[in-house]
Amino acid sequence: MRDIHLRAFGDHGPADHGLVVASLVDTLRETITPTDGLSLVAEHDGQIVGHVMFTRSLLDAPRRLVEVQVLSPLAVMPEHQKRGIGSALVRHGLKALAEQAVPLVFLEGDPRYYSRFGFAPGHGQGFRKPSLRIPDGGFQAIKLPEYEPWMTGTLVYAEPFWRHDCVGLRDPSA
């Protein structure tokens, strides 16, 4: 799985973003249990070509903390992209999380891609992003069947996202 993220995210500037994401995956894998979180892979001819993770975070709602999931990261080997592999992984994961009574899933990503699954900007749904470095349009959420209207508030990422500095966008010129 590490190689998928290294190849999919590659080198994006002075810091190797692929290495950062691969290290995040290594850490997040330790947090997934049979009843909390998902790590899904896609195979082609016996080779793993895609991977997605959904991991536990919290929504700081006025009534109480709510356990939610964060979709991150999603990667498909470059030579297998644009074939629906990533979409199939996301759809399968959302279906499984709905069956596990998860109320909300959050992510940072391209709205043009993730809107096809029902994700919409978080701020328009009563959610606040955990960092000002996250572009407004990129902070997205999807409400699953267990969602209740009182579940609003601030997303609080799990500690590994902060440790690996994988929250929002860094300005390399700052």
C-alpha cells in the first residue's frame, strides 16, 4: 500500500508529498480496528492498484462529541487512474460506514471529484474546518443515514493527521 501512495502522490515540490502521505498511512493503519475505520484495496491481476482509508475523528458538537470518519487518503496507481477504481473504493467505503451507523464522513479534496458521491462543502452544512489552511471548497462532508440535525460543529482530526502535518495546505513561500 505504501508504494501506491508514493507513486500516486509523487514529488510535489521541495518536500516529497508522497512520502508524507505514505508515512501517514503507516500510522493510520495502526488505528484501524475490526469495528472502527476501514482500509480498502482494489486489485487488478493479483496486484494492489488502489487504496482508501477511513479513520476515526471527532465532531465537536454542542451536545456532545460525535465519532465521525475521515476519508484520507485515496490513491490509485497512476497507470490505473481514470478507470473508476477510486470511485469504486469510495462508494464501497461509504456503504460499509453507513451499515456501521457512522453519521458523517469528512474529507479535504477536490469538490469536482467528490461531489459525485454526495460530498458537499462543510461550511454550508453547519461544520467548521479544523484548520484555516484548508480551502473552504475543499473541506467537505457527507451525511449518512445516522446523521441527526443537532450534529454540527468543528471537525477535530485524529492526532496522526497533525503529527504528519497532513491538515490543510502549507504555503512554501511563507
